[in-house]
Amino acid sequence: MRLPRRLQHGEEATLVEHLDELRTRLFVCIGAVVVGWIAAFVVHRRVIRLLEHRLPPGHRQLTTLTIGEPFMTSMWLSLYLGFVIALPIVLWQAWAFFIPAFEPAYERMLKAFVFLATALMACGIVFGYYVALPAAAHFLTSFDSSVYHEVVQARPFISFATMVLLAMAIVFELPLFVVGLTRMGVLTTRQLRRNRRIGYFVVACVGVALPGVDPVTTFFETIPLWVLYEGSIWLSVLLDRRAARAAAAPAGA
């Protein structure tokens, strides 16, 4: 199957051609996920060991209770990881399909946003793996340890770990969300700076609503939100000043 050609801005195409391009790109995305799933299954034991290593030393032997749990847990973990592996290809196919509708100037800005979103997502996953997940696991496994004999079951722990990492990846995308709202005119930097307290309250509510069953996970999800929210305000201010200078340059020439 030949890969579809990306249309240029302003280039006309019939509805049938658009549908054919969409179908081909969907097949490419599905194929990328399947290949990623297979690749993830090859290394899934290594991934489980990496997640298991975030537990305290006395709880690093995961337990399964049913005959099909090891197989299903490994398959679902491989599917999640396969989608993450295929995500760059999926995003590229979506990019190539929708970008002809945007002006070339917006194309450059969207490229920067996609690159920054990928970098922030990676930073969120790293932060979650090395900071949030170990802290949450230590708190949960040591809570009332004199009362309970806790055995860490494989599927609930892996589901919890993936939710924490996903939540941190979403948390670290906050600057792009705020900057996007300011660039679209929904918010202004003056409103953001004037209503900081309201913004911090909303951010705290978002942190509480994110996946996490314990206060430690909620804390490690909320603190980066506050820091990133403040950083997004100043990033929006810098972008506004840059846009104002660019708009004033032709008039002063």
C-alpha cells in the first residue's frame, strides 16, 4: 500500500480523494499500533520489572490470583505501551491530514507546539516514574502496615502505575493548553495575572480530579500543576510581547 501524499495548502481535492486519503492514513495508524503492540510484547517483561522496581523493596514480587491474569495483564500492558510507541506515527498522520487547512504561518507554529507537547509529555512520564509513582507506592504499601498483610496484585498495580504516568503526562501539557487559549483569544495574559488565585484554585481542583486514590499521588499531581500554570502565564506574556513587536515592526519601517 502506497503512503498517501500530503496535500499542500490551497490544493483542491474531491471528497472521494479525501476519504481515500483518510482511509489510507487510518490503515497506517492501525498498522503502527499493531507493530508497536508486538514490539511491546517482546519487551513487556522488562517493562513490568521497571514498574515493579518503583515499589518498596519488600513488595517487589507481584502476585496473580486467577489462571488468566498473567496473560491478560501482559496483553493489556503491551497494548498500552504499543499505542505509546505508535503515537508519533499516529500524530504525524493526523498532522498530515489536517495541516493543509491551515496557513503556512500557522503550520510552523503547530510544528513547534507538537514538538513541545511531545517533550512535555516525556518530562511528565519521567517525573511520574521517578518521583510520583515511588512516593505513592511507598505511602500506600506502608499505610497501616501493622494491621494489614499486603500482597501487591499484578493487574491493579500495573493499572495504577499506568494511570499515574498518564496523569503526569497530562499535567505537564498544561502550559500548551493555557498558551493555546491565550493565542485563540479566549483568555488574555492580563486576566491570567489578575485572577491568579482563581486559577490556582481551579488547578487544585483539577489535581484532585486526576487519577489517584491517595493524598500523596494528589500532591505530586497538583504541585507540578501550580508550577506549570505559573510558567504558562509568563510564557503567554512573552509570546504576546513577541507578537506585539512583530506587528509593530512593519509600521515602524
